[in-house]
Amino acid sequence: MASVSIYLNFSKDCEAAFTFYQSVFGGEFAGQGFQRFGGMPPTEGAPPMPDEVKNLILHVELPIVGGFQLMGSDAPEGFGPPIVAGNNAHINLQLDTREETKRLFDAFAEDGVVTMELAEMFWGDYFGSCTDKFGIQWMFNCAE
């Protein structure tokens, strides 16, 4: 079923932030809990992952209010633009079909900036991201 969530990026303190959010909202982390960069499969042609990055958070989800999912990760240097207040949140769309995913991605990317082309990802989703022409950051996921 399609859903919308907010995705937060941190420089190096995602685990501390989400531990705090869990203390406020209660509940348990969804899925595999704190997933770390060190558990990510190597990318062909990419240099080895630096040791200081391996323990950082690749992904975490926490159900908060009304079934809403708060998601997050660390964004270490070299894995995207530097994190500053204002560029560290994305609206995440979890969509039901690839066709809808592509349609929405193309619409938001028009006159905007594609930050990651739609493609198959190691976690199994069809994923891409962009910043629309108004400066709002979007993520698109489809597990179909």
C-alpha cells in the first residue's frame, strides 16, 4: 500500500537522534532496527568503505504517531552533499507500481535536479531522488 514518510539525514548522529526519538515516542524500530553502512554490499568499481563510516547508520525506521514512519540515516562526507539545516529532510513516497513511481519522479525532476536516477537498489526497491524546482527534496521507492 502506498505511503508517505519523512526521511532525515544526519552528519554522524543518526543513532543518537533516533534513540532520543524512540525515548519520546516509545515503540520499537521497524525492520532490522539500526542498519549500518558496514553491512552494505560493496559496489563494483568503488573504493573500499572507510572504517570510520562502517558503524554509521545506513537506515532506520521508527513508527511514531498515527502509523507515520520517521526514517533516517547518516550521510557521511563523500556520500552526498554536506548536511546543513535545510537540506537534511526528504519527503519519501513509497509507491505501489513502477509506472506511478516513474511518472511522479519525472514530474518532480522536471526543471529540478536529479540527485539519484531511478534504478534497482541492493535492498530490492526501485529507487530515485530529486530536488524539485522549488527546492523540496523527494525520494521515490517501489518494491514491486
